[in-house]
Amino acid sequence: LNKISFMINALLLGLLAYWLLTLSGGIDFPEKGIEPVFPLLSIICLLIANVYIRKDERLVKSVDRLR
């Protein structure tokens, strides 16, 4: 689910970047808002979560070897 969410957020970030580039006036941050920041923040959080999920899976596998 983490990987699917990552792909959806990456697609959303790409669509928002395209939308901001096609609006008149170029990319002026005060005029356009902060919409691209939220998918970018979500992608960063998903990557951090993925690191800790892998770490937890390795810990569970190492405990299973001891049984």
C-alpha cells in the first residue's frame, strides 16, 4: 500500500506541476499557493515510513530465526 500511495502522490505532484506551469503568469509562489508542497511532504513521509517498515521486517525475520 505504501508503494501504491507513493506512485499516486508522485502522479499528483506531476499533475500539479503541469497545472502550475500552464497557468498564466508563470510560477509565482504567492499567486499560485502551496498546493505542490502537500504531495511532496506526503512523499517524504512515505519514504521515511518505508525505511522503518523494512527495518521492522528485518527485525521480525531475525527473531523468527531464533525460534
